[in-house]
Amino acid sequence: MYIPKRTVVNEYGKFDSEGEWECFKQKILPMSEAGYIDCLDRQVSFEIIPKLTIKVPVALKTKIKVVERVLERAAEYTCDFFYHDKRDDTTHIVEFKSNFSKLARDYPLRRKLIKRLICEWNEKEGRTKYVFDEYLETDLVKEKKVRTKKTKSYGKKGKS
């Protein structure tokens, strides 16, 4: 199981990992500050597979009532960021994946299902109104942390 690097909390909100914060800071925040995007939201869920139900007759005292029983819950996809780009009137569904979380067992299937749903929405619109943006950790410019390394001298002290 992948455990992301610590949660980041700052004036922009709570981010699930340092990588998600870097994605927001490098890709989304500059567009927001420039006024290019609006309706910025985080952790928006979409139903990618509807719940599976069956109708079952239930005997009451005076009659038989048909009720719907849920066999399987709906499957949802939750994106990291969601925004509307005013420049081209598109809605972006943004996903950040680290090198480890992109290997999660269910992610490739969920990604395919959300992309299929986006294609259906775009067909109804007759144009590309919805866009799926996926940023991998390797796409981001990492801030280099400067470390000072202490070195030990193992040689003999020379005579001056």
C-alpha cells in the first residue's frame, strides 16, 4: 500500500501530499492568479459506474410492495482539482499521480472510465468542453533541497 508523503496545510487549503501541493502551486495557482480560471474546486467526485439494484417483492401485512435493493454501490472517481478555464470555455478535471500512486491497482480502470464519461459529455456538447489533465510527479519541477554534508577526515594529520 502506498502512503503519500505528509499532508500539506497552508493558506490554500489541505493537500493530500507534497506532490499534490507542488502540482497546485506549479500548474493551477499561476492560472488562478492570472485570472484565467474560475470555479476552482478540490476533491470533486463523479459517478463512473452506477449502483446495481434489483427489484424485490416484500410482503407487508395487507399487500406486497416492490422495493429496490442495492446489490453493488456506485463506483466514484474523485479528482484532485476541478476548474473552468475562461480562455477556451473548457472544464478541466485534474489528477496528480506520484510515481507510486500511479501504480495503484484500481487507478488505470478508474482513469479509463472517467475518460469514457468525459468523451460522452463532449459528444453531447458537440465540442471539447471537458478535459482530463493528468500530471505525474516526474512532470513537475522539484525544488532542490540544499543539504550540508558533514565530512569526516580519516587521514593522518599532517605536520606543518
